[in-house]
Amino acid sequence: MPLTISILTGSTLSIHRQIVEQVCAAVFSGRVKDDEPLPSVRALAEQLVINPNTVARAYAELAREGVLESRPGKGMFVSQRRQIYSARERARRMDQAVASLVSEGFMLGFSPDEVIEMVAAKMRHADSRKWSNPFHKGGAR
Amino acid sequence: MTSAAIEANGLTAYFGSRKVVDELTMVVPRGSVFAFLGRNGSGKTTTIRMLLGLLEPARGTSSVLGVDSKHLSDDVRARVGYMSESHSLYEWMSVRQCGEFQSRFYSRWNGRVFDSIVGHFHLDPRAKAGQLSRGERAGLSLAITLAPEPDLLILDDPAIGLDPVARRSLLESMIYVTRGADRTIFFSSHLLDDVERVADYIAILDRSVLRACCSVDTFRASVHRYAAHFGSASTIPSQLPPIRGLLHGRRSANDWLVTIAAPSNDTLESLRVLGAASVEELPVDFTDAMIGYLGDRGEHAFFLDDTAARDSFGVSV
């Protein structure tokens, strides 16, 4: 399954943020393979009917975050994933994500067990090869 | 060469004794897609006419592509594509004839661009201009405007009256135009979904006064909405005190829902001292932010300007 991104206007998420999140999701679920180039800025902008500058900024952010890497002359690829965050920063980001998940689950009236089961189900869907990828090894300081 | 495609300095216009554009100062960066927003009658078309030298301002100056609007030579005009709201066309000409006729006025005329836009809007080249639908006329106008490959495109409410398919074709054509890295598009619109898709920058004109001129991201990041919960109907204040940046406030049974521009810690503190049990930030979409910004009850003193400190455009990846 190649990368499919769909954009909603009138959302509380900016288009920039929607691209970043959907590319992240596609990478971490293994839908985009390591050696598969992502669409060019121009191609994705024309496909989604959005400003190319928005796509370029989203790709740049994904590259900064270590999700994508730019290979000169070839385009954007899934990064070989050198970890770019310090251990503390990784923990902080994960903690933030978990806190927001827990509070959303609570607000929507799910029990803790249900939330845990839903997370587990998602984990089973994620590409296990990607999960075991040594994301935390490498260049972290 | 200046990096501004359009510059306006204190532009002011009157209709009779009524001020329709009030001291408008803004910069449209070269290479940007810039949306010019505001309610009907807020002065957008008048501003565009002054920029193009079609209307003399009472005060102030402006320039397009670095040349004073009052002294635009034919050469400069040929580099500015202008599409008015009315799509004036010779009714008796066919689509193809309209293109041929217009091409004679330009030294730079790209017939392939004309044909591809005509094709994109599914126009029959033999159809008479007078028999085209609203959307088809817009398509033909756009083809005529884009074929000379202008450096600056000024579109006055190009999407008005278009059906969803024609609107999408218009957006696609606008994105196509941005293939030329240095091309600038300045357009007015009421369709905020379209603006959200294509604009880098927005300027908001409100009853003849410019109230914002900034990137879409800055605008979105500047308008916040909070729900202040009060314990009971007896503790909730019936009126809000003056809060810096307050755009809009609405009271429900036990809550005040407020929209605030560029809130600071002080702003939040002023909600807490009212006796709110909790203050929760709510997500805001682009349309909410815009309506909040233009709402009647708001303070009118904001001006977000980051067009000067823009980040790099056309990052090629």
C-alpha cells in the first residue's frame, strides 16, 4: 500500500500538521518502505491541491525530526533512522503522547482496560520489523 | 530588485465623503500566494484598482513589481495578469478567437498554457464566449490571464459563482502557476477552505481598515479560544471585563467561551481572577479564527505582521 494522504480543510489541524502526522503514521506502520521515494513536493502538492510551500515545509520538518531523509538528486526517503533525540527528549515526547491518549480515553468514557486493549491492537497492526528497528540506537546523545 | 511583488504605503480612498480604504500599508512578498480577505464592501476591489493604477488614491502610494502604480508602463502591465470579478469578454468571439485576439497584445504569449487551461475547464474552443456558463467564462478569463505568463497574478474574487468542479480547476490552475518559482499570486476570496489550501499569507481588511497581514500559520497560531468554566450560574459574571486581545465572548449557562488574539499569561490570568473554576483551551479551525477575527464585538487593534520576516520560499526538496 503506497503513501496515501488525505487533507481536510476546516480542520483544527493545519494542513502542514496533517501531512506531518500522516507521513509519520505511514512510515511507522511500514506502509512506506525504506527504499521507496516519497512523492516530490510538486507532485504531492498537485495531487492534494495544496500550496507546494506547505508540502516543502512539512517534508523539511519530517527530515529535521529524523523521519525522512533527503537524498540529493533522488528525493525524499524514509530515514535509516538514526535517533536524533536525547533519551530525555524521547521520554518527554512519549510521555506527552501517552498523557494525551489517556485524557482522550477518559473524556470519551473508555475504561483503562479498553484503552490498553486498543493500543495493543494497534501495536499488532504496526509492522513488527519496524518496531524492532533499533530506533533508540545510533546517534543519540 | 525589490523582494516585494506589491507594496502599499498608507493607501487611502474615498467614495464621496466615505472612506473606503483607510491608510492601508502592506507588503506582498515575491513568490508568495497571498489571499486578500474581508467581508463584502470592506474595500478589497478598491484596493486592487489602486494597485493597478486604475483608481487614484486620495493619499498614499503603491507599487507593483517595484514600479509606482501611477506610472505603470505597458511593459510592466504585460507582466501583471489581472482578472476582474466581471470577466469581460467579447461575447461574439469563440473561445479560440478570444485567445488569438488577446495574444496580439502580448510579446510573451504561451499558447500551450492557454490550450491547457481551456482543456482543464473542458471548454469547446469553438463555443462562443457569450454562451458560456459562469464557470466556463471564469476558465476562459483565467486562460487569457495566464497565457502571457505574468510574474504577478491579481485575481479579484476568481471563485465567485463557481461550482465545486470549476472551483477545483481554478485552484489547480493556481498551483500550476506556482511552478514558476518567482511568480506571485494575489487573490481575494471568501472561500476559506480554498484559502487554507493555497495561501502562504493573508491580509484581512475589515471595514476599510487592514487588521492582519501575516502568514496563515501565524494567524492560526495567534487566535485562541478558551472555555472558562464556572461552578454555577451564580458565580458566573454576566459581563466580561476588558481583556487584552478579546475578539469575541459568548456566555452559556456555566461557561464563558472567549476568542482571544495573541493571548499572554496575563490574558489567562484575567480569566482566572473572574473566578473561573477552570480554563480550558479549545482547538480553533481556520474559519472559526477568521470569523472570530471579523466578528462585530471584537477589539479592533490588532495587526499581525510577519511578511517582512518571512522564511525562505520554495524550499526545494
